[in-house]
Amino acid sequence: MPWVKFLKDFDWQPPNARWMIAYRKGKIMLVKQDVADEAIAQGKAVPSSKLELQIMRSNKKDAGGR
């Protein structure tokens, strides 16, 4: 399961499912390989890492955010 950073909103629906998952722009998440492959192919995400997520959270705290 890879880490990805969503550059644009991305709605993913598994094959033959009646539901979907909405991934929002700016989020860094650990997702299933199918989701990562599709989002990256559509230009809506790029590979990322847990380290990038930790840095982003650390910068938010330094700026006075939660």
C-alpha cells in the first residue's frame, strides 16, 4: 500500500460497487495500490511518503495550527 499526495479531488469506486470513496486535494494518505495507480494515471495524485506527512503536520504546529 503506497503513500500518495492528492493534487486534486479524486473519487474512487471499486469495480462493481455501489459506493465510492472521496479523496480530497492536499491530503497525504496510505491507500490501496488500485487507488494509487488510478489517481496517479489521471494526474490527480503523486507518490509521497509518511515522512512528508509528518513534515506537513510539524509545519502546521509551528505555524500555530493544530
